[in-house]
Amino acid sequence: MCLQLHYNMVAPRASILLVYTGGTIGMLENPETGALEPLDFNYLQDNVPELRLLGCDISSVEFQPPLDSSAITTEHWVQLARVIEENYDKYDGFVILHGTDTMAYTASALSFVFEGLAKPIVFTGSQLPVGKLRTDGKENLITAIEIAAARDEAGRPRVPEVSLFFENYLMRGNRTSKISADQFSAFESYNYPHLAYAGIEIRYHDAVIANAHVGRTLSVRPYFDPHVAVLKLFPGITREVVEAVLSVPSLRGVVMETFGSGNAPMMPWFLDALRAAVARGVVIVNVTQCVTGYVDMTRYETGVLLEKIGLVSGRDATTEAALTKLMYLLGQGFSSEEVSRLMAIPLRGEMSLDQEMEGFSREISIYRR
Ligand code: ASP
């Protein structure tokens, strides 16, 4: 795999690096065969002439070959992080074009990699290729670039964090999930307010956007340990399945998707399997299968027991954020105790503190539409 750089385009103002990793957005319909083929980024402006009107200096870099995002691995996250790191001082903002299928995972993973971020990294993609008549890709691309280039009156970036723009809404990247396979409105951030709404004009919700880490040096640590698993509970789950997952020899971390506010069955074999894994140093994080709300391991007896066994509460984090955070922390070489400690506290706004949660549910209704 190699990267191709194309420098050019438009008059200077903000300078933006567009990174095309693959996905539907960069496809073009071959008029003869009707098949979707990757767009040559040299011709991006021909397909999206509106880019010239943005008044930004846009360069692009593309993954070769472009990837369907279902093929994304931790190595691609490292590659993407390195592209941004190497170009960090040269550009004012970054727009990452990514397939929608795993975009929430990549946006979450990248949010952990960059500590002390002071520039926007905006993920976007589309449900229809940019070359299709009814595409949502042009709108998503143009607005994502506008957001990455946006400055406040003091000249500071408006959204200096890893975010995801899709169909009118800007969301914190590590709070998103893909929620629809066929609607244009394909992403949602259920437990954290939208960062901005793009209607006739772009309205930024400054109170919920991360502060820029101005003056702090950027530290980039793109190391991930893939020896993790997601264990989704369901009524009637068998002992063989639970024990098979938890006894994988190389396993270092598990995100366990539980019921409601963090509940799980109380069969002795189930609790024993969890105990044995924790004793082997496997970090087990409890997240809820519900799309809104949070894990509270003090609410029911089952939660209290899980906490006693040593499970960590993922609070209101998405599975995507909990899993990539676990991979990131394990990848840093920390001990299981240290990983458990850090999993329980927000590192990049990926989960809320108790006192925030009530406020957020109010803000979510204000900032939703
Ligand atoms: N399968 C595509 C991908 O995730 C879908 C998309 O881009 O929307 O790469």
C-alpha cells in the first residue's frame, strides 16, 4: 500500500489536507458499465467544482488502493495517524474521507491517538458516491471542509477535536455510531450533544466543543493492541460461548455489552468465567446494549456483583469508543490495573461524568435540531 500526494487547488485562506481512505464517497459510476469505481483524486475538483468557491487551499492524499472500510485494521489507523502527524504543522485542518461502515471506530480510535490536539480533524463520507446525481457526498464534503477551516473572531479553530460530520450534524467522533444502512442520516451521537448544525448557516454549539490545547505539545501515540473482543450478552447465552470467548489465550481486553444499566445473568458458571478472566489480567469493560443512557453498577445487585468481580464501568461510552480505547490503552504497554483505571475516566470526552450526564440529556434536546 502506498500514498499518493496531489498538491494544488484554490486560493489561500485556511489550508486543509483532505485524506481519502476509501469508501463510497470517492466512487464514480462508470457510465458504460454502471459499476462503481474509485475516483481519481486528481479530478476531484472536476467532480466537485464547488470546492473552488470555498476559498481554502486544499491538498489531498489518498490511500492506495482505496479501502472499503469493512477492511480497515489497526494498521490503517496507524497509517492515518502518521499522515496527520507528518502534516500537522503544514495545515490548519484535516478532513478524512472514510467509508461509513467503520467510520465511528476509526474516528474513535484516532481521537485517543492525539493528545493535546489544537486543530480540527473532521471525518465524513456518504451513502451515495460523489459522482451520483442524488449524492449526499458533495454536501458532506463541502461542509466538512468548511468546518475544518472555520475560525472564531480570535482566529482560533472552531472545532479543535476529532469530529464526524454527516447529513447536517457535526458530532464528537468518539460519541458516534452508524445507525442506518440506507438513510442519508446515517450517524448519531445519542449520549452527547451535537457539536454543530449545518442549515442555512453553520451553528456551532461552543459549550459542548472541546477547548483547543493551545501551547501544549501534540503527542501522537498510534499504538493499538488488537487482542480484544466484544461479548454481546443475550437471553440464553450458553456457557460454551462465554467460556470460549473469555479463555482465548492472547485475550487482553473485553467489551461486554450488557442489558439496561449494566446488568448480566447471575449464573455461577458465568460469574466464575468472568472471575477467571479478570484473574488472568483481562480487562473487562461493561457497556450497555441500549443506545442511550449509561451503565450504573450500583443500581442493581447484578451490577454490584460485576463491580466486585473487577469489571470496569464504560458508563455512557459507545461500544466503538470503549473498544478502541481499550485497544489504545493496551497498546501503550500499561498494566491491566492501569488500563482499568484509565478506562474508568474520560480521556477525550468519550464518556460523561455523573454530574454531566443529567446536563447532557437536557442539552441533547436543545442541540438536536
Ligand atoms: N462499504 C462502504 C464502506 O464502508 C460503505 C460506505 O462507504 O458508505 O467503505
